[in-house]
Amino acid sequence: MDKRSILAIEKIISYITELKIITKGKDANYFYDGFEMTILCSLVDKIDENINKINSKIKSKYNDIDWNIIDSKKQDDNGIKTIKLGEIWNLSSRLLENEMLNKLNKILENELPTYYMNYCNSQHKKAIKERNRRKNEE
């Protein structure tokens, strides 16, 4: 797993958690009648952007996750992909949390130890190579 995918997954988890907190105890009308719907739209958009940053190998490996959960809700509006507010509400209030949150946390649980072990090993190899280079220069 690459660092870019890790960061994207971490951001998605954070944004879904924000949606969970913001929508808790509220219904769709609260957001339709208020000014906060733009926040939901923005967070869903940020999640969509970060889904696109995840490496295709990770998406293939974890194919039990609906990586197209947001794209599947988009409609073509004269060449521009849009999502209706009702779909934003469904994604924000339950779908993203129910379909992704635990699975994304599980990916991090599975992948982070290997990522950091590989990172540490590569840093160790670099340090040895640098030390050997310095020895040879002396």
C-alpha cells in the first residue's frame, strides 16, 4: 500500500465521521431548510475526491467495498455530473457510514503494519548504504 492511499483512506474516515456527527439526531428537512446542506455536499465531494486517490490495487484487493458508492448516485446534467440533494442526504446520513466506515478502518488495520515495516526496512537500507558510502570515501 502506498502513502497516498493511506492518507486518502484516513481522510475519508475522518470525513465520514464528521458527517456522522453533523447528521446525528437531524432529519433531511433540517438540512433542506437550513444553510448547512452545503457542508454535506462539500464533505461528500471530498470523500469522492479521496476515493479517486486510492490505488487501484487496493480497490481490487478490497473489492467488497463499493468504491463507486458516490459515482453511482451521479447524474449527467448537460455534461456535468451532479448528485441530487436527496442522494447527498442518503450518503451523508447513513450510506457512507454503513457501507464504508468499518471496512476502511479494517483496511488500515490490515495494511498499516506492513506499510510501516516496509518503510522502516527501506530507511534502514538507506542508512546502511549511506554509512558504507561514507566509509568508502574515507
